[in-house]
Amino acid sequence: LREDPSDNDGFNVVGTLSLENLQLHENRPNVDNLLEKRHSADIFPVEILPYLYLGNADTAADREVLDRYNIRYIINVTRDVENNFESDDHFHYLKIAVDDSCSNNLAQYFPKAINFIEEASRSGSAVLVHCLAGISRSVTVCLAYLMHAKRSTLDEAFDLVHKRNALIAPNFHFMGQLSEFERQLAGSKICVLAVTKFLHLPIFQSM
């Protein structure tokens, strides 16, 4: 059953993505087919930024890959996949126990995930964001981080991730949450601009 992009708790994904990205998302491949393709070790990890990698459950379990890319921070965006190296002091984990379904509020974890990624960046290490298949939940977290850290629109972030990894398919509910997050970030930027402009009024400049 295909979800209506305009029926996501009032979120409007149509107004957020460009026509090209909207068509890409609406025509996203079958998840089962993606899962079959994701067994290839040549696909993951995908470098989103020099310190941010996207992966799946297999990536998170491959110690050689983690060492090769200097990944010491791992965000596990699943309910059932275990943290493989949690007992190893070299690794830091953030577990976000959500399913890839319309009943989960992934947005509530955006601030915690963003802080975790920034902590990894400050430490000089890389961070892996993974779910089971590396196509929906983990992609959603990466998009949220790009929107926050790079001040990107959802469309710009989606385009950046897509260019690095064509097989991405966040569910429509998560896209709706990202759309709302974009509006919140836009509101924050407006507030900052307003305060900055206010502080540059002559009355403040003469104080």
C-alpha cells in the first residue's frame, strides 16, 4: 500500500522537495529488493561528509571496515540490531530504538543524534549512522544532521545524500518529520536574523 505524501499528520512533503527529488522519492525501489542489493560490501559505508558515514547492519558489524575509516562513534537506529562492539572502549554508541514504520517519532531523537555526530567530529573520529538496510532510518538521521549543520534545506540535503548513494528511501512519515524539522530550523534562523538586526539599532550601538 503506497502512502499519500500529503497525508502525514499535516506534513507536506510535496512542498519541500524539488520535482526531481519528489519523483525519485515517490518511485523509490521496493525495500525487499534494496535489502538484497545491500549485501554487497562494495556499497557501504557511504561517505556523506569526511566524518559522517552511512551504513547498514553489516557495516556496523565489520571491525575491519570501522578501523579503515576511523569510525569510533556509531549511531544504531534500530530496535533489534545489537551494538557489536559495545564492550570495546574504542567505540561510543548511541542507540535509537525505532522501527521503520509510520508509528515512530524519529524526530524526537534528532537533537541527541546531532550532538553525538558533532562530538565525533570534535574528537577527530568518524561516525557511522546505520539501521538494518541503510535506506530509511539512518538516512533520515543523516538528512537531519545536514539540515542542521550545513543549514541545508531538506531538498538540498536529500540531493547531496542521493548523489552519494542512489538507493535511499526514507518512508513518507520520516520525510514529513524532516519537513517539519526544516520549518523549525527556518524559524530559528529568522529569530537569529531578527535579534541580530535589533542589536544593530542605533540605541544599542551607542551603549
